[in-house]
Amino acid sequence: MSPARKRLTHIDRKGAARMVDVGAKAVTERRAVARGLLRVSPSTIELVRDGATPKGDVLAAARLAGIMAAKRTSDLIPLTHPLPLTHASVDLVLGSDGIAIEATVATTAQTGVEMEALTAVSVAGLTLYDMLKSVERGATLTDVRLVEKTGGKSGTYRSS
């Protein structure tokens, strides 16, 4: 079925928002990887690399914020299920055009962790922005996307 023909699962027959009932779904191992990029200048990258930013270790703060956000996704995104996460990590890599953010989240549950991975990337990026705005207010959080998911009825997804 084409994406345009699929039924929206979080909308009932009357058009009202609803939480999807996953009670009958099988409990399986599920994993998701999301990525994003905080675009900053080379001079800001150098400050981060040298540990010379005004707010301290921005990478450690962003890692922790991303992991905490993954754990609290159901408090932030309406209609997502609270999930028992078995793993959450956020990796940050300094590059020439910014800070690459990658989150990996896993669970053994009845629904996937795509939203948790995307939330981790987003909040890690926002934390980086907050901690770096005094040196570069024009930083841009961009390209937040799901790159892989495994498990569940729909199987494996990998972006091209």
C-alpha cells in the first residue's frame, strides 16, 4: 500500500486522536537509530574540541540530556507508549561542519522505539544549542531523521 493510502493509526473513525492499542502485538526486541546535525562554525568546533566553551563540557551534557529524553518520550510526545528501554546511547562526533548526533535505543516490547531515538537526537541537539548559543547563536539543528529500525511486524527499515 502506498504511503498516501495507509490509514493513520492514531486517528479513530471519527477523526479523534487516540492511543493505539498494542495489547495484542507480540513482544519482540526492537531497536532504532536516529541521526541529526548541529551545524556550527569551525571556530565553535575548535572551542568544543579544546573544552574551552563558557558552559563547560557540552558533549557530556548533550549525551545525558539525549538519554534522559529517550526515557521520557511518552511524557513529551502525545500518544506514545511508555516503554521499558533496555538500551539508550547518544554519540557525538565533531566534524568540519558541525556536531553529528546519533542515538541508538532498544527495548523488548510491543511497540517500537523510533520516537525515543528521534527525541534523543532532538534534545541532545537542543542541549548543544543551549550550551553553545553564547558563542554561536546562529547554530542550526538539522537533518533529524530515522536511519534504521529493526523488530516488530514491519521488520527492518534502513534509510537510503
